[in-house]
Amino acid sequence: MFEKESVRTVICRWAGKNSTELFTGVAIGVSILALYLIYRKGKIGSKVSSDKPEVNLNMERYVFDIATDDGPNEAVVESSGECYSVSLDGKFIGTMWQDENLGMQWKTEDQELEIHLWDIAANLSESFSRKGFPSLLKGAYPEISETVWKTDETLEVNLSSDTDLEVFSTFLRDEVLNLVDFEEHLDLVVKKDGEAYFKIIGIN
């Protein structure tokens, strides 16, 4: 019988070797689930405000920029288990995992992902610090289009133009501490793209 870490490694390696099929299967499954939820929503007749921000704190999701030969590209790393799927500039490039037999080093069997593995791992290691906090924010809230450091303690958070600033900032103020795992002070300056009006949310 395999030990727990061996089973996890085997599963992640299989996912790496069959990344295209796995990604296609997941996409189909998500589509079916979405259609079912839409059906259930219509059948029950419940109305959910489209202005309310959506966040999934159960799935790990990180969004950050990494340097490539083509310049900075947006990397999206997602996981609800031990394996992490990685997309770069909107394209799925493979899966990665931490090997317990190698001191929790990050591993992948996808060549396209392997050349970026170190940069992605470095960003993931900082995700729960104040410096890496933007990757968590952008991963949790798709309404956030961009984050910009103004000072060491001030982070500008730009929202997409179709987002209600008042609703989002109120929701963020109530929920953001669920993402915070650092003790340093941080001010979030929340505003919409191209607009001067902003709201400030203080953390710690």
C-alpha cells in the first residue's frame, strides 16, 4: 500500500503527464456544473445581486506577474488540493506540486512550466507576507484589475470599471482579514480604473 505522500506524488505526476486531457476534463466538468447551477438558480427563482463581490476562500488562487522573454506576463496559480495548475498569459502551461521526499521542493513534469518554476515558487513563498499580499487579493477577487505599491505601507487597488466601488469596498473591509497572515500595517487605497475617488481600508 502506498504511503500518503507517494500516492500524492503519483497523482501529481500523472496530472503533469496528462495535463492537456486533465485540463479539458476539468473545463468540461466546470461547464456542466455551471449549467446545473444556472438551472437551479432559475428554478428556485432566487435573485442574487450582481454587484456583490464573489470570492472563493476554499480554493487557493494566486495572481502575479513574472518576467519572461516576452516581458512581464500574468501567472495564475490555482489549487483545491495538493496539485497546482498554472496558466501564463491566459494559457494553461502545466501542473506543479511539492515533493515531501525532496524537502517540499516544487516539482513539475511539464516542460513549458519548468522554465518558470523557480519564479512561480518564489512568488508563492511570499503570498502570505505583506509583500506578496497583492497576489492573494487578485486571486480572491476577480473585480481587481491591478494593484500598485505606492509606498511600503500603501497598496493601490484598482477595480474594473463595471464594479460598484461602495459595495465592493464595504465587502472587502469586512472580509479582507480572512486573507491576512502578517502583522505589519497596510493601507489599501481602493478605486476604480481611471477615477480619482477612492476608499481607504486599513489593515492591522
